[in-house]
Amino acid sequence: MARADCKQCGGTGWTVSEKDGVSAADRCSCVAEVQVEEAEARAGIPANYRQASFETFLLPIDNPVLQRALADVMLAVSAFARTYPKTTKPGLLLVGPPGTGKTHLAVAALRSLMSRGHEGIFFDYQNLLERIRSGYSEALGTANREAYRNALETEMLLLDDLGSHRVTDWVEDTVTAIVTYRCNHLKPTIVTTNLPDPDMGGGTVEKSGVGNAPRYKTTLEERIGERARSRLFEMCKVIRMPNVNDYRIRPHAARVNA
């Protein structure tokens, strides 16, 4: 479908050119643009991330060291999107505290891939589990499998905020099944998580506000299980986000300064 207000094709979807007295009709570029927009609408990307791109990812101006570290992360994520499918691993795992820009970069990668014709879908981890669970029938032992099937079969899955749910056997089994299936079938999967992982240098102990007593953080493995965590590291290029101030509220520099 073409844009009705397209100045090049007048809404027909075709442009006509002449060379050596011969007329030729070509598909207007607006047709591809509309196809990408429709694919993004089907992907379920949240409204506040629909314009997320590497160009709109702004870097901090208050700390040159962190600016460089965050720029390196952005370049690594964009390289994954640019070189796919010629990547060493079919997935990407962004690990770091809340507010470090993980979701923005993950969506930027997904949108970049979709602009090249790949199909994708965005799922917030907790919402995905709630959608699967809401259709579950204890009497029949079955579930409405639409959300589950989409998470399994879509060409590209973005699973945001992995582990933001209390541990139950049902949750662990569901996550393990999705991750294992996608790993076994080499389906590209982009994952973000706030949970620390010792192998990524993430601290698991912090001081509490009461007498500086140690408080132990829940790790990624504790939240999703050993098998799912192992599969993620097998299938994903793992990138640790630098520990910067909240990306959503800190002062920024323009992308071109990266």
C-alpha cells in the first residue's frame, strides 16, 4: 500500500520514468516505508519507544568517561543489527541497572532489523507471562497459546526486562521453554535485564540503609533458572551497560558527538 499523500507517486505506489523513449514503471519508495510502519505496528513496540533509534540515543555530557563507555555499547549494538545474520551468535543480551538505556538500544536494534525486511515482536517479560497465564485452564491443563506461540515462532523476539517476576516453577519452565526453543532453532532474540550476573561483573551485594548491613541482590540465574540462563549466554552476545545516572533524566549530548 502506498501513501495517499505521496508527492512522488500521487498515492498510486508507482513512479514512471522514461529513457531513450521507453517508459518504465517502478515501485515508489513510499510503499516500502508503509510496509515497515505496518510491521512495527504489529510488533507491539510501546508508544514511547516507537521512534527509538541509534540516531536518537543521546549520550551524557556530564562525564566523558561514561560518555565513551555508553558510546561503545551503542556501537556494539548497532554493529549487531548492521551485520546480522553474519553474527557469531543470533541473540543479544543487555545487562545493567534500570535507566541505562537498555530498552532504547534494544528497540533501536529491532527497528533497524525490521527496516531491512525482518519480522519482529516486542514483549515485556511480565506482560508476556500474564498473557500466557490468563489463558491457562487448570481444569483442562491447557492454555491459550497465542502469546506463547508468538514468543516461540516470531522471526525476531525482543524480550524486555527479563526476570521482573517472582520465581515459580511455572515461570521458570515457561522461560526455559521459550529460550531453549529459540536457541535450538537459532532464532534471533534480543533480551534486556536489570538483574546482576556474577560472570558479567555485576555486584550481588549492596549496603542497606540500616547500619550498612549487606543486602543480597537476586541474580539472573536465581530468577529465571540455571538452564535458561545458560541457554541465554550460549545464544547471545552479552553486553554489560555502564553504570550511569538514569538515562531518562540525566543531561545529554547529541548523538553526533559519539
